[in-house]
Amino acid sequence: MADVDMNDNGNGHENVEVRVEALRQDFQRVRDEIAKVIVGHEEVVEGLLTCLLCDGHALLEGVPGLGKTLLVKSLGAALHLQFSRIQFTPDLMPADIIGTRVVLQDERERRYFEFQAGPVFSNIVLADEINRATPKTQSALLEAMQEQSVTVAGTEHRLERPFLVLATQNPLEMEGTYPLPEAQLDRFLLKLHVTYPSFAELSDIVDRTTQRQAPTPEPVLSSASILEAQQLVREVPLASHVRDYAVNLGLSTHPAGPHTSATIQRYVRYGCSPRGVQSLVLAAKVRAFLAGRPNVDLDDIRAMLVPCLRHRLILNFEGEAEGIESADLLRDLLQTMPGRSAGAARQPA
Amino acid sequence: MEASRHLRTVSHQLQQRYLRLKRAILAGDVLLIAIGVAFLATVGMTLFGWPVAPLVLYGTIGGLALLVWLGLAWRVRIGPLPVLITADHKLGLQERLSTAYEYVEQQPHNPFVPSLAAEAEQAARRVEPRLVFPFRMPPRLWCVPLILMALVVLSQVDMTPFKFEDWGRAEVSEEVLTEGKRLERWGRQLETLAQQEKLDRSLMLARHIQDLGRRLQREEGQGGQASERINTLSQYLQRMQEELRERSLMSATGDMTVQEMLTSGKSVKQELQNILNMLRDDNLPKEMRQVAEQGVQRLSQVMQGSPELSELMQNLQAGNMAAARQLVQDLLSKQRAAEEMEHLDRARRALQYSSRALQRGGQNQPQDKTSPSDQPPQRAESGDGTGYDEQAMGEDMPGMEDFESPGLSGDFGFSSHGKSGDKQQLRESEQPASQVQVKSGEGKMRLSYVRHLPLQNEAKVSIEQAVVPYQRAAEEVLAQEQIPRSYREQIKQYFLAIGMTQPEAQ
């Protein structure tokens, strides 16, 4: 076994610890700033921060009036980042998102093309009601979300990091909407359900928004800090048996998986992609990082399974017909694979 | 400072604890199997009398068990990571120990490793191997003391060697058992002879006698019931003899002379068979015919006054081979019937002997308590005036002493119907004072028969062919006691009635 000197002050393992602790405190301040505006929804806020640290994107789903847009705007306000909002409508065109080339005229009256960047050129992009735009327009985001670049007229334009797409959609109004294709759904790191507030939360919301001027969040975290945190998160130790557990979970979302559950065998046509398992492990690392733990444990994996994979399962006809929720299938899978025996020595008996 | 000292110590302790427990439980399992095997072997020794010395047996089992345990225990291995993962899970350490161990080992330059290792060190100090791997006695191992106690009890109890053959014999009286054994033995002897001579009826009866002997040994019953059963079989035998006699009389004429031995050393049957083999060809060469005539002459010396032989000689000299062949075949079948009759007669005497012995058993019980194989039977003083040498009877079948199958061992033959050789004295007649040689039986009988073609619309199968198999089957069923007693008499009368009308019809 190699020896580790915990008092190594030279290059700074101790400095790293200090930086990690400082970042944690920064993120805690971001939570506090958002909490000034948003009542409750701690899990959704945690999910958004997870996406931010993972360099991923989030899809927020909830009925109208629950504060999805306000939540994203508050996050944008709490960070020293550029924020843009795109209201998706059926007549929205891809050029309205990524930008277009326009004809300009110089002093000598010579005309030339110049690229006018669209609203996607921002750090945080709020794609409000994304499912109201046509698939053609939705797909304009594909390259930006995955490659963090935009190609217009053969020219690639890099997006500034950090880049975070936060999309919202309404699960009730399906008329005149275009469900997101699987390829685009798979690009969202998390799918977060915005739930209805409790009595206490709703009372607080009413008090805050009807009695006095609503407070606005103060920016507390810079893009440099976020990028640094993104790098550190990837270094969070992950034991091999925990990784194997995550991989087995991913494989088991397929009907022919090794430890799959009976419900998945019955209702799922296709399980999660490898990108889903990557998201699961990365999100688990963020969870451990934000919780102040130096390593990922099995509970991190279990906790992030549903938000990471629920939008990646493709149900079969029977599942669609019976209105099966992917989240329920994943919870059932967790019952089937508790993970307590992963890599462990069996009790001699 | 060595950062992972406690972690390493703990992983080593956990490994040792795991190996100790695993090997101990493995030892328990091997012990359980060894004691189970020892118990089964002890049962075998105690109940079935297996000739094995207990010390050798237990020593062998113990040695083998030790070798097996050593082999299995040597193969038990466990790495540090699985035990640390188990400790993480059991103590709720959120994978700190296992992750720290893995990263300190493989990625020591990870920026999180120092803090992780520090936390793991702190957690390792609290790890108690007994809590991670508590000793739990597997329920199956509770069988070890129970089987051990049973083994000790079993080895202390003196039990008579158990035999399956003894089952159901508790209620069988000694004399019935003795007679049952004797009948079974005689049945076997008779079966051997019948197989050699190819005598179907005798073979069947021999098997009936064996079956009866086994039943007498196995089933409950006293002397009276056993005697009744023997009488039933004896009646069956008598009917078989009657049937045989009728058949042989119908198919041929002349007396029934058997077991004659010629000066050439061949039996009559062998000589007849030789002649028949020579007569297969209608165009017999002259030399062969002379040989056949010589054979007929030899037969004539023994079977004096036989009209068939005279007729055979005439046909041979006249060259009528077909008629000669038919005559020889008739003589042969007659000879075979006579042999069969001899066998059946011998069986009848055996049954009579057993029946009488059973009837006497009640009177001589004190003398019959011991097994015949242990003590020679005493000469019985029967009230019917017939004395038997029971020692001789116990060894040989009654009637066997006055009969030897041709070709078996004897140099010369004799007739059971009055003709005796030098050493062939009937044991039944050995005891009375009279030395006068007498002929027993019905004497010579002649019966002529008429062969004719079947009339039109008459049955194609002769009554002889039709009735006899059915009668035989019915008698077998009766002999095996598968028919209720109230129906037996009616069935017997029916077939007897058919049998009585048969000669008259012809």
C-alpha cells in the first residue's frame, strides 16, 4: 500500500481541501440566495446546482405556475453569468436560437455578411416551454448542448463555458406541443419534477409575493469558481465496487439486463444509454461533493438514479398504455438491487 | 507519517477474522458429514453385521475428514478489499474504508485522497472485527451433537444382526419353517433335473413347490394350515399325473418303461434319439441302416417283447423309413412321458413326506425345536407304519435316492416301476423287514386308439389341445390360491368332468 502524507503542505493537498471547502460554502450561498426568492423546491435547486457542476443540462417539468421560470432566473441572478431566456413557440425558427448571418454595409458601401449570435450564446439559457417549438427548432439546441458549439454556414462558433441549458415543459397541455425526441432527452443530465408546494410553503409564497417587494438574489459565484468546481468534482474518489454498482444499475434498466426487475422486463422497450450511466456517476460525485464527503458511496448512486435515468427509459406499448412512470420502474429496480452485497465478503455461514 | 497504518491493520484483522470463521464453519461442515457417514456405517455394522472393526472405521473416516478439511481450508482466500467493503456496509462508513484503501493503493495523487485517508484512519480505529464478522452458528451444525449422541447410543446397544429375510417370521412355527425350507430346497433340485431333461410339467411343479416352501417360511400359519396347502398342491400334482397318463396312453400303446440303460452305456432315450437322427433321410445308406438295426437290437435286449421294436425292425428291413421314423418318435415321446411321470411321482412323495412331517410336528415339538441344519433329525416313529430316515430325507429329496437321470452320473439305469439295480433300494422300503422285490404302480396298461380325420364343421383344434392348456392354467391359479375357496371345488369338478368325458368321446 502506498503511503500518503496528509501533512503535505508543499503543493497543496491542504490547499485543495481549503479550496473545496470554500467552493462548498459558495454553493451554499447560492442556495441561500435562491431561497430568498424560491420557497421550497430544495431538491430542484440541488439538481440545478448538480447540472451546473457536472457541466450538464436540466429539464424541468411541472404544471404552470409552480415557479419553474422564476427558479431558473433566480439561479441566473445568483451567479455572475450571462443569462438568456428563449420562449419556445411553434413559429420559432432555429436561427432565432443560434443566430444568423446578416448583410451589413461598410463606409465604402461594400456589403458583407456578419454573424449575429443568437440567445444561445449565453452561460445560462432558459428554454421555456421547449416542447412548444417544432422538432426542427428543438434540434437547433442539439449541437450546442452536446458539443457546446454552434455551426452556422460552415463556421463553428464556440460557446462560452460554463454553458447550461435549463428547459421547462408542461406535462398537462399536450395540444400543439411536440414531445422531445429521445436524442434530445438523452442530452439532459437530469429531469427534475417541480412539485406543488406544501401548505407551509404556499403560505410563505403568498406572504412573500403579496405583502412587499420580492427580494432579488445577489450574484455570489463567478464562472471561474464554477469551472474550478467542475474540475474538482471529477476528481472525487469513486470505489470500483460503487462504480460497478452504477454500471449494473444502468445495464439492468434494459429488459435483458443481468439483475433487472420484473416490471422493467414487462414495460421497458429500451433502457438507458451509456451517457445515462456517465450522468449517474457524475451526479453522484457532485452529490458527495456538495455534501462535504471525500468519496462517493452507494447512497449517492441510489439517490441520483431516478433524476438521471427517468427520461432515458423508453417504454413499450404496454407501459405506455398503462401509464407507467419510469421513475416507479427505477424505484422498483432499486428494491431489486439494494447494493448492500456489491463487492462485499459474504458472512461465513 | 504513515497515513494508512490503521487501515492496513484493520484490513489484516478483518481478513484473519474472516478466514478463522470460514475455516471453523468449514470444519463444522466436514465434521457433520464425517459423523453422518460414521453413523450410517455404525447402523450398517449394528443391524446388518458388516464385518468392519469400529476403530479402523472411525479412524479412516476421521483421517479422511481431516484431509478434506485441510484441502478445503487451504483453498479459502479473501482479499482486503471485500472485507473492507463489508466493514463499510456493516458499520455505515459510507464506503470510506474501501475507497480509501483502493485510492491510496492505486491513485495516491488524487487531491481528495489525503482527506479521504484521514477520515478512513479515524473510522478504522473504531472498526471491531467481531462486529463486522460476528460468529453465527449455522443451524445445520446443531445436528453434530445430536448425531454424535445417537452414534454413541447405537454403538453401545447390542443388537442382533438384522436380516430382511427374518421379516414376518415371528408367527411362523418352527416345524413349518423347517418344512418350508426343505420344500424350497427340494423344489430347486427338482427344477434342476427338469431343466436338464426338458420336462415342462416337472419344471412348473418344481417352481410351485419352491413357491410353496417360501410361502410357508414367510407367512403366518401353523402345521395344520401348512399341511392343507401341501395337500392342495399334492392334489394338483395328482391331476397332472392323471393328465399325463391319459395323454401318453392316447398317443401310443404299450407299457411305460423308463430309464433303461443299455450295455453300450447309452440310455434308451439316447439310443432312440440316435436312431431317429439316422432315419431323417428317406434314402438311408445300407451301412447306416445296419447301424440302426444294431441299435434296435440293443433296445430289444432291454425292452423285451416290445411290439413297437419288432415293427420298427421290420420297417427298417423293408426300407420303410417314414413308418420307422414315426415309430421311433412315438417311442421317444413315450419315454419322455415316462420320465416326466417319474419326476412327478418323486415330487408327490416329497410333498407327502412334508405333509406327514408337519402332522407329526405337533406330537414331537420338543425334538423339533432345533434347526435341521444344526441338529440331525431323529427317526420319527409314525403311526402309519411307515418309517423314514429323516437325516437322509433332510439332505435329499424323497425319491431322489431311487432315481438317477440318464447321462448324469449313473453307469446303468433302472426302472422305478419295479426294476432295481445294485444300489437302488427304495428308502421307503428299506425299513420294513420284507426283502421281497415287488412291483408297484398300476402295472402294464394297454389302450388302443383310432385316428381319423375331423368331420366337416367340426372344431379344427382337437379337444386335447384345447382343454389341456386351460385346465393347466386353472390348476395353476388354484395352486397359487388366487381363487376363493368356495369356487375351487366347482372349477375342479368342471375340468374333471371334461377330462372324464374325453376318453369316452373318442
